[in-house]
Amino acid sequence: MSRYDKDASWYIKWFASIALLLGLSIRVLDVEGNYDSFDYIFTLTGAIGLFIVGRLWNDRSIMICNGAYTVVLITTLIITYMGI
């Protein structure tokens, strides 16, 4: 495969990376905490996307890091919005 061939993992990787950057930007710029849910949605989308890329590439380090990140984000969402 040449460097110009783009498979599904290429598109997922870039979509997930942009989602993570958007989530991080919202987290940094949201001083009053009005957009927490957008931060969580974008970062969760990015973490799940990169987990899928790790799965497609058979890269355990990407899967472990983003799998753990996904679990932490889902736990945070449950605690924040369900009051558990």
C-alpha cells in the first residue's frame, strides 16, 4: 500500500483526532463550565474512534490507552449526569 492509498482506518484516525482536539479545546476554553457535555461527547467519540483504529491495526497499546480513556469518560458521564 502506498502512502497515498487511504483505507477506512485513515479516515477514522483523522476524524477521531479532530474530535479529540475539539473536546480538548472546549475543555480549555470553557471557563464557566457551560459546555461540559460537548467536551465529553467529542472526547468520547475520539477515544472510541482511536480504539477502533487500534483494533484495525492490531495495535494493543492504542487499544489499551483509548479503551481505558473510554471507560473513564463513560464513568464520568454516569457519575455527572446520573448522580451515582
